[in-house]
Amino acid sequence: MGGTVEHAGKTFPVDFEGFLEDASLWCPEWVDLIRDQEEIDELTEEHEEVMERLRAYFAEHGRPPRVKDTTLVTGYKLKTIYELFPSGPGKGACKMAGLPKPDGCTWVMPAPVRSASDGQRRDRPAASGPPYA
């Protein structure tokens, strides 16, 4: 179950992870909102090209490309996509392009680990950076 977010005088219906509920509502204000969330200072032609290719794929297939297929669809290496969209191909690129969350885009809470020496529960440190650098 989602909700709504407001930005630049517009209201956007979103799912519980903040993806736009209706791809037809995609507009420059949405892009600006996600750009702010991604902490991207300025959009480049590469950003625009990735979004354009993702949206073209969505228009043809009725779904966003799976995360593992994003490199084939966009023509960019995964490392470059992470450089352009810090949250990655799904939570960054597809989200900014106004598409639903793609298959293979998951977020899993790390499981607690136990110290071998004392058996006490320890939380794993948060991962940082893209998984494929």
C-alpha cells in the first residue's frame, strides 16, 4: 500500500517503496524529485539516454527490464549505471524514469550474526556502495 508525495506543486501516487504508481504521470517534476533523493547535482545526457531507453523498453514490453538486463537495454555497463544513479538500475534509474520496480530489484534487511566467541547477537555493518564496482 502506497501513498502520495508532493513536489513542485504536483502530487504523485507512489507505492510503498516510493515508485510512481502510474508511469503516465511521469514528468520533469518527478525526475527532479528523484534527482534530489538520489543526490544527483545535475542531469547529463547520459541520464536522459538511460531513462529514454528504459521508458522505450517499458512501452514495448509493458514492464521495466529486469535489473540484470538493464545493461543490455541501456547499452551502459553496470558500473556506469551506478555512477549515474547511486541507488542502482532499479531504485535509481527505473524509479527516476517513472517505471514500476523491476523484477530482481530487492532490498533485504541483513540478518543478525552471532559472535563465535560469546554467542551474543551482533548486527552486520551496513553495506556501502554498489555491489558491482
